[in-house]
Amino acid sequence: MPSPSRENAMRITLFVPVFATLSLISTANLASAEQFGTADEARAMLDRAVTALKSDEAAALRAFSDPNNKQFHDRDLYVSCFDTSNGRFTAFPGAGMIGIDVRTFKLGDDPIGQRAFDAIRGTQEGAVATMDYNFPKSGKPALKQSLETRIGNQGCGVAYYKESVEDSSPTGSISKTKGLAKGSK
């Protein structure tokens, strides 16, 4: 029969790898859950973008287009903007998109770019419009919502995943909400 100290040593020897494995699984699950931004995080990012645009539009648009700027790029959340007079992107994490007309973008049969343009053009400055659309999440259909606002001649938005959906047909939902949060004026 093993001595009490040897028995404890054997338990610890068996427990450490099991604990390490469970910790790794828990961390992986937590990381997976945190890889996508939330509605609150998207709204906070949009509020920061509005503040930046009002402070210095040119510097803000550069910051929005810089994928290393963590204030305007967090996991799947990022700010994109277009000029409301001509529809051309003025800020986007991929430099190749700058100058391309947002109205030309479609997801399947969904003219998402035109819908985004129309939503902003029909929204009072400082008010937030929401637009729902289907976009893949981890290879499966999912519902995204874009929070969009107009500041001067800039239409800017941040999109986040609302939920997974069973069918991938486009949705045409656009709604308007109250003005931006306090402190973003």
C-alpha cells in the first residue's frame, strides 16, 4: 500500500494534466464566445467615431481606415464611412475600398450598399438607423445589424452579429432610433 505522501503525489500528478486540459477547453470556449463584438460594443464604437469625426474629420477617417487602431477596430467590429453626396467610401479597413461606391455592393440578391446609402440619406444628422442583413458567421448563415449615422457629409456605420439564422435569404429591415448617446455630440 502506498504511503500517504506518495498517494498525494500520484493524485497531484494525475490532477495537473486534467486541470490543464479543462483550463484549455474553458479558455478556448471563452475565446470563441469573445471573438465577435456585441451590440453595446458596436454602439460604443459608433459613438467614439462620431466624436472623432466632429473633432477632426480628416484625422478620424484616417484612424477608421487604420486596421491597427484598436479604438475603431475590435475583432469583427470596425467603422466604415462613405460620402453621402456620391456614395464613395471615405473610410474602410481595407485601403482598396476607398473611393468605391457603396451603392454597388450586393450580398446575393440583396442590394445592401444601396440600402445603406438610402438609410443614411433618409436619416437626420445624429440619429441612428439600423439595417439588418444576412452574412456568414463561422461558415453558417447569421443575422448582422449595422448601426449607421450621418455626421455632416459622412455616413458611418459599425455592424455586429445579432444571431445565427436558419435561412440565408436577405432581409430588408431598416429602422431608425433616437439620437446618439450623450457625450458624443
